[in-house]
Amino acid sequence: MEVSEEELKNMSPEQIAELQKQNCIFCQLGSGKVPAKTVYEDEDLFAVLDINPATPGHVLLMPKEHYAIMPQVPEYIIEKMFMAAKGLSQGMLKALSAKGTTIFVANGMVAGQRAPHVMVHIIPRVEGDGIGLVVPRGSIPDEQIKVIKERLGPLVKQHIGESTVKPPQLPQEPTPEPQHIPPPEAVPQTTPDLESEPEEPEQEEPESEGKVAKVGVKKDKDFLYYVDKDGDIARKKLVRGKKKKDDVKDVDELIKEPEKPEPKQEQPEPKEPQPEKPKSKDKKTSTGLEDLANG
């Protein structure tokens, strides 16, 4: 769209920006109206191969929205641009066997900006590629350095302020809450009385009829309680007067003590035979004739 100088003077800044966007070839590349060799694209950025590269693989990375110079670009777009430039640089080192990359932004015509659309140049480099991107070395007096620092410092802080880009926070592990351990209950320690005799446990009375507290035989008015051969408590009704064969004749028959086995007689252990004493050779046995001769 062509406008005259008179029309351009009467246009507002917004109208001028819209006019620049309509005439910007790079905005048309981003919207797809003009075909391009795109190597990267997302919702905010796109990167294309330069048709007039400084070296093979020279990439132009830029925002899809039209921004003429770098100060107009929002901070989050700047952050995404340089993160994308980092990834493109790493891709060049591997895919193109580059030994390095030159990454720069020409901000303003005096700085070498030729297109009215801000962009980042990523240029793969090899030894002897002949690119003369060499920054000359100069020197200035210390007083001039001091003046530059005094002027530049406050203005940099004013324009940068507190950066909205914050480092990512690592997830923090939850701190476990200290567990409350109740103190052990105090157990009263009693000193045993050695002189006192131990108390005997009280004997409980039978709870109901048919049960006795002690194992054995119990006799009451009408029934006789005893322990049968299976070890259970049984009872027998006592019959008054005439006794029958099936009746119990005597309580002693029920509580007969088991016969104790007779103790075995210990047999004396056999004594070992003692060796006979040898008879003395010097002692002579006397005969009856010698006794008569001596008499």
C-alpha cells in the first residue's frame, strides 16, 4: 500500500504501525501468505532460512507480531526468542557439524538493521568461513568510563526495574510433621516385704448347682458331687433309706486313692572279683611229722 508524504504526516502512530505491518514482508512470511523455508514455529515465533545467508544454515528468528525495534517487544517474547535461539544453535552444532554460532540482533539502522522487523540472526560458523564479524578493540580514558557508568547505571535500573522473568522453582518436598510420642506411664515400683508371708488366694464359692470350686468330691443334702473318670464334675442323687445296687454305697468308693506302685527293690550291684594274693615262697607249710619231731 502506497501513501503520499502528506497522508503519512496526518496518520496516527497506530495507523503508521498498521501500515508498516501490511507492507512488512516478514509479517507475510509469518502469516503464511508468502512461502518460506521454515525450520521452527510456535504460536508466537517462527524461524526461516535466510535466502541470502552469510553461511549455509543462516537462520532468521523473529516474532509473528510486528515489532520494528527491540524495545517494542514484550518481555515474554524476548525470553521465548532467546530460548529458541539456544535450541537452534544446538541443532546447528549437531546437524551441520558447526564449530560455533554467531547470535546477534541488529537494533536500528545505524546498527545494521535493514528490515523494519526485529529479528535474531543465528549463523553457524566453521574455521575459515571468511565472515568478518570482528569487533574492533579500542581504549578510552578512565574519566570517560566513570562518566558513562554514572549516566548509564540509573537509567538501566529505571528501564529494567524488577524483571518479570523469574527462575523456575524446584518442587519442595513436604516436611514431615514431628510425631508426638506420649511419655510412658509411670509404673509404681513396690519393694517386696520379705518378712511378710504370701497371702493365699481366696477360694471362690460354686456359682451354680452342679459346679464346685475345688476338684474333688462335695457332699450336700441331696446330691453328691464328684470327678468322674473323664475328669468332668458329675453329681449323684443321694437315696435315703433302702439302697439299691446302682446307688453309691459309700463316698469313699468314689474318692479312692489310686494304688501306689510298690517301690522296686534295688538289687545290689555285683562286686568286681578281687585278685587272689600270691602265696609267699619263703614260708614253708608245716606237716604233722615235723610237729611230732619238734615235740
